[in-house]
Amino acid sequence: MTLQGDLIGYLWAAVTDDAISFVVRDKGGDAAYNAAVRWTHRLRWAKANGITPLQALRHWAGQPEEPLTGYVPEGAEQEAPSLGALEALAASA
């Protein structure tokens, strides 16, 4: 996930569960934490409307950048071995 060209975090969805969230990049600063709040609202809306985690992730991929939530590049979908590995990446990136 980028905001004005800066990596701010990762939108992730579990492929085997009904889980989705936003992992903040530690070096993303206030913009990353502000985006996380807004993504939480979006993800709750998706769940309330019966949208699966993977559908939600794919829905926002490639959409135009928004000033507070950033941009999910189309085709950026990758699989991490675990949420812990993704959190470690976010902490070190």
C-alpha cells in the first residue's frame, strides 16, 4: 500500500479464514497509522456487506489513490508464509 509514492503498509487477507486487516509499516509514520484507521472502517463495511476478505482486497487493488487511504497497486497481490512474516516485513521495510 502506498501513499504519495511512499510504502505505508500492507493490506492482507487470509486465504483459509475470514480475516483481513491492514499491517502498518513502522517507518510509514502518522500517515500509515491514519490510513490504518480508515482501512479498518472500510474492512468492517466489507464484512457487514458479505464481501469476503479476498474479494475486498481485490476490489481495492488498482483503484485511484485516495488522500487518506493510499493506493493498492493492481497486481501487487502476493502470498506470505504467515501473518507474522508479513508483520516482520512491515517492521523492517
